[in-house]
Amino acid sequence: MVATDCLSEGVNLQEHFTAAIHYDLPWNPNRLEQREGRIDRYGQPSPTVKCILLYGQDNPVDGAVLEVLIRKAVTIHRTLGITVPVPMDSATVQEAVFKSLFEKVPATRQLSLFDLLQDTQSPVATVHQNWDRAVEREKQNRTRFAQRSIKPEEVERELLESNRILGSEADVEQFVKQACDRLNASLVKQKNGWYLPNIPHCLIPVLGDKPRLITFSHPAPEGVEHVGRNHPLVEGLARYLLEDALENRQSPTAARCGVTVTDAVTVPTSILLLRLRYLLESNKHSTLLAEECLVVGFTGSPSQPQWLSDEETLALLQRVEPGGDLPLQRKRTAIERILSNLPVLESHLEQIAQTRSQSLLQSHRRVRAITNSQFAINNSQLRVQPQLPMDVLGVYLFQPL
């Protein structure tokens, strides 16, 4: 990839390039990292990303900028392990260099930036002084917020909870495979991943129509495209299936109601797909709206439900396989019976919403306690308020064989 500042931000190209050539020399080293970040990012299949910087060997300005600015940025990175941005914008740095080079040049010789740095009044010296102060602040912050006190088992607990809510690699793989099967674009297993010979018609405007080799595991082998939760394929499939289920009442790809005869249950079991919204409130910050989907299950009648645990519900969904069938009218009658009794379940669903909001609040407090962040919202000030009633997106009944 040959890059100028037109590729500083906002474009993800890690799946198409493994090297970057900086065609122009930026006045601010921050720009180099921004450009390289287009390809050196999560999902890059190559173990090594090469970056090449072009500059004019006979150009004194390019040479001075390279020696004094770019190489100083590299030295800081090697010392701290991170990049400390120049605390001034590119225009300010450029102006400082030009002023120093053209306004203070003696008649007898050309002044270099090395000479200018000896002058404490030089604009370039001011840039370096501000930069050095930023480096010192970063050193102090790294000491203050050192992560030596964080216990891995505590972090693992929160990561597992996030994966349970957002979906793991295995969940993403299962979703994409089943969705593509439904859309007549089945994946074909190959040695290095899965081959997608036909792009689902609904995603051609976004992904194009070219076949691709994908994997759901990271790191991806070279030449194989990694597909994670935020990949356009996953987002596009999820958006299409949801909109189709909500709008297409005749023959949706993914039904909002269903009856499955299976040997995974011994008694009739009802599953509800819910969407819950929360207001996150605090005294010093603006109110935020968040939402999540969750599944709950129960046995027995809606008037006296026996609720399954979250783990039992998710495990049941994983192992259910159809083992028989029922007449269509009998299925409709069973679903209509549950739908007509949803108001009876309202108090139980409100209790689930309250329990879930308290669980999220406690999770937030645990994370803040782990990180000991001085800039985080005070735990006592944060409030998580569920917005009721919840949306019932799907109703599914599992009948024993």
C-alpha cells in the first residue's frame, strides 16, 4: 500500500495489504502511525508488516525532519514501548520548522535543525520541549496506572461474561454457517478455513460477488480472511435476518415463532428471545442508552413458570435437534397459547430485567475496582435503570418426542 495523508484514518485494509510505503514525509510523526494502522491491526494475517519511509536524500528539510522528529519518535517508542504523539498539530510543527529554517538562517551558512535545537527560543525547540513534557507525563501515568495489581482470574471472569453476551468465535462460526445455509450460500470446509463460493444476494452491495476464503479463528493464515463479530459479513447477515424476521410475515428466513419436536427435553419448554434497554445515569455524565438481547426459558404453564438458569437455557439451545414434526394447526395453537399468556409473564419478566440490571451494575463496579481508575465514574453515582416492558422478539416451544 502506497500511502499519503489521505489514508491516515477511517479505512481498514488489513485484509488486502501487508506492507506500507510512505510516499511523502509528514511533518508530524503521528501521521505515520495512523497510516500504518490501516493495515497493522487486528485481523492482519501476515506475522510481519513492513513499513518503508521515502525521503529526499538531497533535500535538507526532509533530512532534518527525519533525523530530529521521526527518529526521536522511534527512540521514544523503543524506550516506553508505546508511541507518545507530538502534542501539537502538523501545521504547528510545519510552521515551526519553516520559521527556524528560513527566518534565522545566517548569511554565511545554512542552519540545520540540530543547530536550531541549541537555541532555546527556536520554534523547533518549543516543539521538542512540549514533546518531552508529554513523554514525562506518560511515564508518570504508566507508573500510576501500573497493572501489576490486576489479577488475571478477575479479568478472565469479565471476559468470559462478555463473550457469553456478545458471542465467542464458536458462536460467530455457527451463526454464519447456519445463516449462509438458509440463504443458499453454504460454506465449504477446506484445509485453511471455509470457502464461501457464493456471496448471499443481500450482501453483494456491501461485499461484492467474489468468492472468498475465510476463517473464524485468530490469527488467520496468510491469504485467509478473518471473520469476527464486527466483520461486514456477520453484521450484514445479522441485520438482514432481523429486518426480514420483523417485516416478512409470510416466509421469513428466520422465524420469530417456532415449535420443535426434540429429544433434548422431557417436558414442554418455552424459550423467549428478549430485547432489554437500559438507561445509564450518573450525576456528572450525560445519560446513555444501552440495549442487549437475552434468552430465558421456563417449563410449566405461564401462570406458574419454572425458570431455567441462563446456563441451562443456552446449553439447551446448543443441543436441540429436530426429531419429529407436528401438524401445522397444532403448532399454531401451541404458540398462540403462549402469546396470549405473555401478560401473565410480565411481572416475572420485570423481575428478570431488574436482576439483569443489577448484575450489569455489579460487573461495572468490579471492572472499576480492578483497574482502580481515578477518572472513572464514581461507583456510587452510577445507576442502571431498565426500561420496561421488554421487547419480545421471539417465542419458541420445544416439545418432547
